[in-house]
Amino acid sequence: MNPEPVQRLKLSLGERGYEIVVGEELLTRSGEFLGPVLKSRRVVVVSDENVAALYLDLLRDGLKCAGISCHDIVLPAGERTKDFHHLMELLDRLLALHTERQDTIVALGGGVVGDLAGFAASIFLRGIDVVQVPTTLLAQVDSSVGGKTGINTRFGKNLVGTFHQPHLVLADAAVLESLPERQIRAGYAEVVKYGLIDDVEFYEWLEQNGAAVCSGDRQARRYAVSRSCAAKARIVAEDERESGKRALLNLGHTFAHAVEVETGYGDRLLHGEAVAVGMVLAFTLSARVGLCPIDVRDRVHRHLAAVGLPTDLRAAVSDRSHDDGIADSLIEHMSQDKKVRDGRAAFVLARGIGSAFVDRSVDMSDVRSVLLESLAAPGPQK
Ligand code: GLY
């Protein structure tokens, strides 16, 4: 049987550039892809309990075929693992395994594992290499690419971390088949984000094919992953440290992070779900300040709702939606966002689909009004 096509995308960052390999059944061929980028024949795979049970052996066998030896560190699954406590545990276990400077950490998992393992790699022995093997749609299309690493604190998401580019990203779309639909949809929100930022043609393709991507059409999924990775690679290559264009990737995220702090990073609202709610709020704010017609917000809302993503702030914070203080509480969380400069939060606003830009001059009274209106009324009808 012919193997499925493999796409090799480049993230051009000079000496720190690397390939993003997108395809299917890549874990069994991991040695072939990792071999050329490793400095030693020894890796430490960092994973979580759920992912390790499904894919660790496959990855290990693939590495073994290329003569690469492999230790593993398996952590509890879930966003709460992305904290100081688990970072310390991970560093201790790397030391206990006598991990050396030439060895490579392989992050096998979703965004939590990728961010935590990437952060550990960036500080362990003053920095060792990391390869990202993302196993969720969200990690494949966003968090594994671009070198952001970090952990959460009680003040907010990803407030402590580093930029540490991986040496390779291996995105095996076949592993997405074992993901619960809810996780696929959450990742899909980040796919939609690329269309909304600057690619109206991709957005229109998603309006036609989003249901196929979410329900498991392999070709549609591969296309969505590789087009998203290409978009992210293009943006990161232009602005690695987020001094300009990369901030566009935060479309919906200023709202989303505040909602996540409010709801406590649990399973109640996954990151991608919060991003879907946040993107609707970003377009609502854009319409409110006269940048785009309200129909544009409605079109974004329709598509996200059609694939089953949450879009309604009131439902997202349902147990407190009648609490008068919640809008202020969300605004307070926004003031802790790491993109705050001179006390002003950054918002990604849009003049239309595919025309997003960063605005640091948003009047917080407009944000407050959008929050209050969204908390008072259900979102627009499908
Ligand atoms: N997830 C946003 C970024 O990588 O910049």
C-alpha cells in the first residue's frame, strides 16, 4: 500500500529553522524523521498517561528501528499539569535519568505536554533540544509550532515561559482518530483563526469543509493541518518574538484567557472552546467600535456554532452569569495578560474576515459593554 503523502513545510528562522512534517502513520517512521536532527542517539520522551497508553510504544519502536534509545517520563493528563510543581518533577526526573546536553526531549502529547516539555528543555542544563510530536489537533495546528513554551500560574495562562524553537515538528494526522470529538472541535477553533486573521479563501474552504475536518475526513484533516501549519510558519518566520505580526495569532485570546482564568482551567471549558467564545467577542467588539458590520460577527458565530463549538459567553460562565461583578472580574484578568503594555491590553480586532489587526488603544468601556451585553443575552441565532 502506498504511504499517505507527507508534506515537509519549512519554518525559516536561519540556524533555528526547522521542518514541520505533516502526514499519516508517521510515528512508526519516527526514527527516519528524528534521526537526522538528533545530536545523540538518546531521547527522553515526555508524555501524559492518556497519550502514552496509546502511542508511546509505537514511537519507541519507530525510534528503535533507527538505533535511537528512548527513556520516558509520563505525567498526569490535563491542563493542571502545566504548573511549577510538575515542571520541578519533570526536571528532577530528567536529572535522575542522567539526561545529557546532547540528548533530546521528545514531547509526545497535546499542548500541555508540548508547552511543559518545551519549557523544561529550554532551562534544563541551560537548554537542550526538543522535538515536538503533537497528538491533538490544537497542538498540531498551533502550540507545537513556533517555540512558545510555558506554564500557568494562579494569575493566568502561560505567564512563565520561554521561546525555545523545536528541532522538528512531527504532526501525524492519523493519531487524531483516537481524539474525542470535543477535543477535535476545540483544536478546530485555532484552524478557523488562521482564516479569520488573513486568509478569507481558507475561511471559505472551512465554511464548506469544516464539518468534514471535525468528523474525521482524513484528506480534509490533513489539508487543514498543513495549511494551518504553513500559516503559522509564515507568521512566526516574520516575527518570532511577537513584536508585531505574531500578536495576530492571539485573535480571541485576550477574552479567552480571561474566561479560562475565571472558569479555572478545568475540563469545563477547553482552551480551544474558550478561543471560540473569544473570537466571537473579538468580532462583536470590532462591530461595536464600527470596524465591521455586525453580519460579519454573525457569520463567524454561525460557522463556529455549526461545528458544535461554544460561542456564548453567558453559557461559558453559566454559574456566575447573573453576577454583576463578572464583567469586572474578566477585565481584571485581562489586565494581568502578558500582552499588557503600559497598562493597556492588546486586542486583535478585524475589519472583516481575513482582515485582522492588533489594537492597543481599545477603550475598556467598550470591552465592558460587550461583556455585559454578551452576559445578558444569548449569542446571535444560528
Ligand atoms: N499560539 C500563539 C503563538 O504561538 O504565538
